[in-house]
Amino acid sequence: MSYRVCRKFTSSTFTVEGQLCKIFFEPLAQYEKGFWVWNVGFAIGKSNRQLNDWYWKRKNKRRRSIENHFPGRSGMKAVLRAREKVFRLRWLIEPGDAILLDCTSGNPDKQFRAWCRLCKDHPEWVIDPIKRELLWYRPPYANDPVRESFNITGVVPEDPLANTVGERYFDCFRVQPKVQDIDLSTDQTLGQLLQVLMNG
């Protein structure tokens, strides 16, 4: 029996100084078989309907009123809250999937610089200055050799806002041997895991 992963659109709404802000997470496309890139959208507006119209590119006045504009009054405070929300929501995606932050606001250069500055303590983010995009892959990566011998279960680390570099990479998932009819001790599982990691 195979386990089918269901990737569903999700969003999160919050307010900053009385302004309505919304984060959108949508599965965009497969970048490799079984692994998806998720598009991340962020907007500030007057109503939930206006924000939805903006994200889904409806042809109406509500969307045009915030398209390529900066309607916010709270400046970096809203961007900082958005960053925190994105860093928490990223754990909803499947291990190996990626999130994509593309800078398509009224001032994409300024937006790109702001996101890069906010991600300076997170060297695992892949930054493309030409396309003005930032990518983050949820561990374990799609090409991680640990996938060959183990089934992967994603977990949320103790600090969901921290980076996933070094030892923190292994705090993001749990492994179980693919051969289920053999009971392995913890030491045997660790031995297999270390062997896979050294060969990788």
C-alpha cells in the first residue's frame, strides 16, 4: 500500500497596527519527481476579499488598488511578522519540498534586499539575485542518500524559527528502516544511518 501525500493550498491572516496582512502558501510545480515547489505570497490590504483577489489576480478594482503599491503604514514591522509566519508555515510542507519567495512588488529591488537581510542568519536559503528569488528546501533534501534506506517522517524542530544548518538539519526529520519485518535496535539503526551518510 502506498502513502499518497496531499498538498493543499494554505494561508494565514494576521494584523499589524490595525492593517490586515495575509500569507499564501500554494503548491506550484514539481521540481523533481515527488517533490514540489510552493509559491509564497504576502500582501497588506483592507479586507480578506481584497487580498484574495490580489493573489488570484482577479480583474477588478480591489486587486488593482494594491497591485504594485505599498499600502502599508507599518513599514518593516509587517515584513518582520511576515517573515516569522513564513518561517513557521514552512514546516507544513513535506520533507524535500521547497518554498519560493519571489520579489514582485512595486519595488522588487527593495523587497529583495529586505528579504535577503532578514535571511542573513539562514545560510541554507538559496538566493538568486538575477531572478530576485529565494528558495528554502525542507530537510532532508530530495537528493539526500538517507532516502535510499529509510522512510522519512518530518518533524517540527524545537525552535521553528532557527536555521537548518549543521546538526539542526537532523532535528527536522525522523527515520525508520524501509525493511519493516526486521526489528533493529537503536544502535543498528544509527549504524545504518551513519553508513548511508558516510557513503553520501
